[in-house]
Amino acid sequence: MNSGEMYRKDGIRFPGFRGTWYRFDAETIGGVTFEAYESEVWGDEVSDIIATEDGHVVHPDAWNGLADLHEAIDGGDVKVENGKVWVDPELWALWGMKEADRPKGDTEMTDKFKKEQEEHLRVQGEIVMRNHLCRLTDNDYARAIGDLILDEVLEDVRVSSSFEANGIWGHDDIDLAIGRVLCKKLGLEV
């Protein structure tokens, strides 16, 4: 569907959002109909809301209507499969939304994306760890040390960072994990 008056629906309210909203665009993706809403009071002075046809907010910070939803899907922040929607918990928190309201798809989707996050941690974590180790020593030693401690470093990141709760980890988490694992291997107290 394209924007236009025939798709307009006025006076919609969303819990947690002030005022009323009108639908100005809609599109079906992966078996889910998404609708773009603009504030009836503030217009384009505030971001649009993207919600499912049944009123569940999926993207509360869309300044470019459904184009922002497509960007979030392309970037992996929003997943749509078999009529179900999942939103990345980090992005949801960044938008200041309540975790209880986050679209989580179903158990199968959640498990699938958790595995994807785990694989991402493994691949990116290994790259970051090896880069950090290369700054400390030459590539041959870094490779040998990395091979020796990779699994322990990744497990440390899972346990010690916020990865387990929401899939988020940072380069500092890798640095700290390398330090903790190396100290443990050397028998040093941390």
C-alpha cells in the first residue's frame, strides 16, 4: 500500500504515548501488516510510530515512516517471520521502551535469534580478542594464546557482561575477559 487518504485512520491511542495518532501508511511484510502513524497534535515535529495492525508498537522512533522499519529489518534489529515479530532488546531499551512490551515473536524465534547472537559473539569476539592480543605480542604468539583461551574468554564475556541478559557486549568486556582468563591461567588473584 502507498500513502494516501484511503488508508487514513484517525484518533488512535497507544499506551505510553501522548495524544492521538492517525495512520498514514501500511505494508504487509512476512505475513504481518505494519502501519505507520503520525501524531495528530504534533505532526512531523515528533517521530512516527510503527505498529502492527493489531496495535502493538514495533518501532516508536520512526522519523521516515515505514522506511525506518525496512532499515531496522535490513539491519537485523527487527525480525519478521511467519506472521511473528521480534525486536532486538538493545534497540528496544535504547528507545526507552519497557521490556515487557517488546515484541518477542515466539519461543522458536527467540531461541533462533539467541543462537544468532551467540554466533555473532563467537565470531566478533574472536576477531576482537585476536586484535587485542596482537597489540600485546606478535601474530604467531597472539594466535597461539588466542587458540588456548578463546572459549574461556567467550564464556567469561557471557557470564560477566550483560550478554546473557540481552545479547549486548562491548570491546571493554573482551579486554576484561582476556585479563581475567590470563590471570587465572597464571594463578594470579584478580
